[in-house]
Amino acid sequence: MKWRLFKQKTAMPGRIASSGRRVTGVVPGLTRSVELLLAFLLFIACTAGAGWGAWRLFTVYYFHSKSLFVLHDLSNNVTINTGKTLTPELICEILGLKDGINLFSVPIEQRRKDLLEQAPNIRDIAIVRRMPDKLTINIVEREPIARVGASGRVVDEEGVVFIRYAGTGGLPMIKGSDMLAQVKPGDRLQGMDWSAVRLVNNALRPDCRVRLLVVDTSKEDYLFITFFDHRQAKIAWDGMRDQEKNTERRMQRQLDNLAKAMDCEIGRPCQLWDATHPGRIFATPPGEQ
């Protein structure tokens, strides 16, 4: 009997509770760090579930509404402010706007990017939804400042090439570079062709005394200009291939000096000019031309 009692004591180790009873198999409690981790994971799961539920509710309410955000009157509820070449009907067709469509079902940003890629003559587009069923579209078209070769190609002040047929007959022509024959709508002019664009744009100033007819970019170190009075000049300036702002001032100074020399009494009879040296203007006498 003594041996059995001793065996029971050694085979069943345990803890003594405050009540005096022996307690065995007690699981120790979780640490504070583990409790915080579990609470954080539970919070993340609840947040994700709530977010998913809110998004589902949003898509059902906005994207699949049959009446609240549906376009019922295209002509009155869609306002399109455009330029000279794009009609409101064409814009609605490209954007996929028609009566009965839910405005939230139209991928506005993607359609905007597609339109900018398809129409190089568009400079910027702003599309704004006005709840519940109105849309405002503002389109800024590029304005041509010069013609580039033939086939209706023109270029704006940013050097972007696009197509414009109407109202471009009086614009100066940029020609001569081998690259000009390869440019297509949407391309941006580079090198001497870009220098010609900047020169043409600068000559559009109200206080500029000369009007350009043709700018030849075939030479590597200067531009060859033909003016509207058919006089001609070579012109260059420091950094003419660069796009830095300070080169614009150098170009304008050289062009203004050339215009002033051509307009003076001695210079009016001269037909050929050289403005390739900074701050200096040369003219070929009439008898030597």
C-alpha cells in the first residue's frame, strides 16, 4: 500500500490550487505580444472585408444603376467645347457616349488617353462628370504655326506634327531636312528642324518686323530664311540646337538685329544677308548678288 501511494505521487505530478485541490494539465496563457499580433491580424481581416463590401456596393450602385446616372439626353446633358476641326459628334463617337449609357460604366481616363493618341492635333482634354447625368468635355486643339512639307502636315509651337488642311496656306514653310520627309503625325521635330520651329514662333511676335516665307533646315550650322519680300538670309545663334530658355533670348536678339539692319536705308536694297555671327550682321551689296 505504501508502495502504491508513493507511485501515485511520483506518477501524477501537478500543481496545487488556492483551494487546496491538485490541478493537472494547465495550459499557460498567451503572451502580450501574441495577443497584440492576433488582434492586429483580426483588424486587417475586418478592414479588408469591409473595403471589399463597400466596393461591391459602389459598383452595384454606380456602375449598374438603371436610372440615376444614365445619360438620357445626349444633346443637352453632354457639353463639348472643342476647336476648329473636331466636331462634337465625332467626340461622342470616339468616347462611346450615347443615350441610355451609364456614365460610370464609361472608362473616361482610358478613352481620354486613346483620343490623345489617335488625334495628334489635340493638345489636351478635360472630362468632368457632373452628377447625376451630365458630362462636360473641354478640348484644346493645337494651333499650327508652320507647314512641314506637303500632305497637309503642320507643326505647332511645341514641335508636334499633325494634319491640318484648312487655313494653312499663309503659314511659313519649313523644308530642306531629310528627316522632314519621314515625319508623321504625332512626331516631334528635333535638331535643326526644332530650331526652325522656334524661329518661326519667335517671328510671330507683334513687334517683330519681318515675316518668314520659307525656313530651310538642310544646313548643319545655320538656317536659310526666305522672307515674304523674297529677300534671303542665313541665321544662327549660340546653342541653337539646345532647348534651354536662354538660347531663346539669343535667337530673338539676332533676329531683331537682322530685321533692323534690313529695314535701314542702306540695307533696303540688299537681297542677301548673313546673320550667323553673334552680334554682327553682314549684307551682300546689290551689285555683287
